[in-house]
Amino acid sequence: MTLSAWDFSNLKREATICHMLKHPHIVELLETYSSEGMLYMVFEFMDGSDLCYEVVRRASAGFVYSEAVARQVEIYGSMVERLLYFPGDDIH
């Protein structure tokens, strides 16, 4: 499968943005390369599990995702948005 020109362009833009992100709580993009119409992004190793796995694991253990929990997620989401804003670079 090869990417369309539009998808490839968007992924290159995402890779450029990821290369600029330098923060202790953001996984670092180490390298990018393309081959046969595909773009590969190599990130640093992060020990643990992914968000989807954690949601399923906690829900099956009886954790209830309430409005209070959602509010906390919204607060953290707005913090992440602030971290990702680069003034003057037109990257939001």
C-alpha cells in the first residue's frame, strides 16, 4: 500500500512538528525515512502500555468513567494543547 500525495504531505508535516517537540513528557521522534511511497517514523522506546489498553483494562476491572473523570481528561487535554502551540511558527 502506498500513500496518496496528500496523505504523504500531511505525514511529512506531522513528522516536522514531532521533530520540534522536545519535552520530558512527550515521546521523541528520533528518525524518519521513506521507502516505496511509505513514510516511517521512529520514536523513542516507551515502556508501558497504550491508552486504549489502559481504558479497556480499567473498565474490565470495574473502573467507572464518570463525568468527573472526563473533566480531568479535558483539563489534561487543554494542557497538551498549550504545550503543542508554537507561536510564530503557525503550528497549532
